[in-house]
Amino acid sequence: MLGTLHRAIRALYPAVPSAMSLVKDHVWRDRRYVGEHGGKVLAWQGFSANLRRMDSRMRTVYLDHVPHRYDQGTATELFGPDFAQRLAQTGPAIVTYVLDFPVDSAAGILRAGFVPRIMGRTIHACHIAPVDEYLTLNPASHASNVIELLMLQKALANERRSIHGVEVALQYLLHQSGLLATYLLSQRLEVVSLDPPRKSGDFGHDLDARVRVRGHSPEYRIGIEVYLQGIGYHRETIPKYSETFGLDAVMVVAPRDPWPELAASFATCSISAHQLSKLNQIANAPGVGVHHLPLSNVINRLAQTANGIEAIWPAARTGVPHSG
């Protein structure tokens, strides 16, 4: 769990060496919060990171180990039906969550792929994983869930500007660190050009790349889109700007694969689209190729280059892109 928080915080604040000081351990022992069994109050143990101490746009994220099996009736009374049902499926679990959603946000949380936990007059948005599954997966996968939950909290509070600020900072980091160029090279492409992020508010993709398939001469244009929550309005804008700018492919950096929803959107457009598992297949089919670079992959790559980020991203301390 500590590895999860470390990777998530490093991805959001890569040049803040003291960021891990925000992480604290805790134990919840309150029968109204976690229940009781055999007359004894149960306990959930875990870690939290109060990101607001470093960034006023953010809140606290929690990771708890839930070692107990609850009967369905007790769990439903404590946590609500959705959380109880998921906990019945997993048994002992690791729960990642953020707090203070309004009581009418349960449907939005479910649509985003998370589980609402009803706590009195508020709701928690949660990701619940069986302990064995959690330990098997790479911590970067769980870190991606942490970031997506934090962004969901902002989205359902109608704080789109805060989300955009975090996403723009990540766009500049991916460009200036060389991570995007390195990834394109790993896809057996030659990078002709890779422009910095476009001006905020302009219509179009976040970054623009011109590439060639290694050993071949034709040049292709790739639009790069970076977002940290559900696909949302990108479902409509990606097909539109793909046609406007004559893109050969779109590479989406996001927590979840956008193809299932983009496929439906492209089906209503005048241009065709296909899924690209490898970017060097860009010339293999007509229309726009859609390639997903998972956020967890980006988090892993940032962790590998963390020691050099301070030099290339000095303004990450404030979240403001540095020119020059």
C-alpha cells in the first residue's frame, strides 16, 4: 500500500522530495464505521495521504486493509448495498477511497467504475480489490486508481479547472522528461517532431507528434491526448479533431482503455477508426488508429526516471510549467 501511494504522489508531484511525509498510518476502531463481531469492535488498518497540505486543489486519499468477512445484512446496514455486494465478492480486501461526495452522487461513482460507500449524509468513492489480487498486481496499477479517484472527486464537485491544471502539468512533464519520445521510439517509430502542449483552451489534441515507421519514409501525424479520469467529453472531441487535423492516429494517455467508447463515437463520423495495439502498425489500415498508453505504464516509467526529474522539471513544486 505504501508503494501505491508513493507512485501516485510521485506522478502528481515528481520534484517534491518531501511528498512522502504526507503519508500517515491509521487504524479505524469505531463500531459505527467498521462494525463489530462477537461484541468486539472490528478494525481497519491502513495509510492516508493528505495532499491538501501540499496542493490546495487536492484532498485526502485512503488505503485500508479490511481483514474481515461481513454478513450481507450487516455490511448493507453499515456501508450500503453496492459496497456490501462487492465486499461479499472479494472477502478480505484492500479498499482505496476518497471522501465527502454528496448523497446524490452514487450513480456517477458507479458510472466511473468505482463503488459508492454510504456513510450517513455523505458517500465515499471506493476501489475494492481482493487481497491476493492486490498483492499480485503492479503497484502502478493501484496508483492509477488513486489518481483517478482524486480526479473523480473534483469532477463530481464541478471543479473541472482543478482537474485541467493537474492534467496540463502532467502533459508538460511527459514532454520535457522525454517520456513520450522514448515511448514512441519503443514502438519502433522514428520521431520527426514532438511539439509541446498546445495552448490551453484551443481546440484539438494536447500534443502533436510527427513520426515515421522505422525503416520507412512516409510521415504520419499522431495526436496525443492526456486525461486522468473517465473519458467524458473526449468521447466526442477526439473524433472531431481527428478529422479536422487529418490525424493518422491518436494516442490516449489515460487510466482506462478508451477504445470501447471511441469505437461507438467514430461509428457516427465520416472517418473510420481502428484499435492499434502497437503504434508501428499505423500504416496497416485506413482511417484513424487509436492507441492506449495506460496511466499505470506512465507511472512506472516516471518512477524509473525519478532521480532525474528534479533537473528537467524545477517548476513541478508549484505545478506551473517552466519555460526554457
